[in-house]
Amino acid sequence: MQRSKIKKESLEDPSVLFLGIPGPGLIGTMSMTYIIHALKMDLIGEIESSPSSVIFVDNGQMIGPVRIYKKDKIFAIISDIPIDYDNAIGFTESVIDFSKRNHIDFIVFLSGIQVQERNMSNLKTYGLVTHEKLEKLLYDNAIPKFLSGVISGPDATILSQLRNSLIPTIAFHTECNYFFPDPDAAIQTIKIISQIIKTEIDLTEFKKQADYLRLQNRQLMEDTLNVLQTQKESSTIPPQIYK
């Protein structure tokens, strides 16, 4: 399996792509939506890996459900619809192709994970890397490694594709409520993103909107669960995670 080389300077001033799609707790979608707003990132394009039955209208413009944003050396790809099994490979190939063309140093995949017990006052985010040199980012930011467990569903397909690509990837999984929109877990994820990009992000507005976000995202969460529920019964067992 090929692995790309990461130059030291690329980790000090990286070009990074954040990937937020609907998944457990809608962590990736909610956290990246707020990051895009907070950083005032510019819409620069869309991912069109497969035809979509949804078009959004914003300020009189038609935009697709999977969009690309940019500010300086920070990129974000966000989806407002679940990525199902049939589209996961094509979607990831489009992400990898975009990353190569834009000289992305590494990709950050954002998701949630259910644990048997969690401390709401001290939610944890676990990191998983495809390249050993990225482990320094986990160490420098005091992020515990995801050492044992199961990742299933479209997330597994996407991560498998990314693992086999030349683009190094970090996957962040935050403890969350698997079945409902979880703004508390999204807040924890935003804090981790803030550390990675070394930029302070004011969470005041997000916290004020937490109850609204739970209501607003109910349908998207239901659509996401309909995609996730097709996975094998054995893979729905919450994994054991060790710090």
C-alpha cells in the first residue's frame, strides 16, 4: 500500500480539508456548518459524484447539497444529505481528486460515535490516523487515540477509501447521542477543530442556537438513520473505546 510523505513544514502550516457529512449525532454537518459561518469561508464549488434529487436556493442562487468552501489554506466539504452506500465510493473518489488537485496536506474526517457511558461535562473526541506522522497532531493537542472498536456504515467505506489514498487522513469521532442531533458533541468537535487550525472560534452563537438546531435537524437525522440502519446488526453494537 502506498503512503505519501509528509514534509515537516506542511504540518507547521498545513493546507487542510475538513470533511463533514451527516452521520451519528450529525456531528460532522453541524460542526462544519458553524465553522464555515464563523470563519466566513467562501463557497468555491460543489461535489457532483452522483445526481441529486435536492437543490437548495440561497440568496436567489441554486446550490447543490454537497459544497466546497475555502479560506486561506483551510478547505471544507460539507453535505446536507446523507451519503449512502451506493454513493460513498464515488463521493470519496471526488474528495480525493479535489485534494490532489489542490495540494491538500491532510484530510480531517468528522463524525460521532456512541459509547455506553459518557460524561456530558467532559465529552471526548478520539483520533484515528492513516499516517504515523499525523500522530504528533494528536499528541500535541492531547487528543486520545481511537484504539479499539468498530466503524461501520458509509463512514467505513469512506475511511477505507481515504486510508488507501495518497492523502493522509485524521478521523475524529466525538462521543455523541447516536440517534438524535447532538449540539453538545458538535461543540466539542468545534473545539478540536479550533485547536487544529490554531484559531479561536467563538461558540456563543452556537450555544444559543442549540435547542433550535435539535429541532431543525430532526428530518436530516431521520434520513441519516434510514441510511445507517441497513448495516449489519452486529455492527450496530456500540464499540468499546479506551483512552
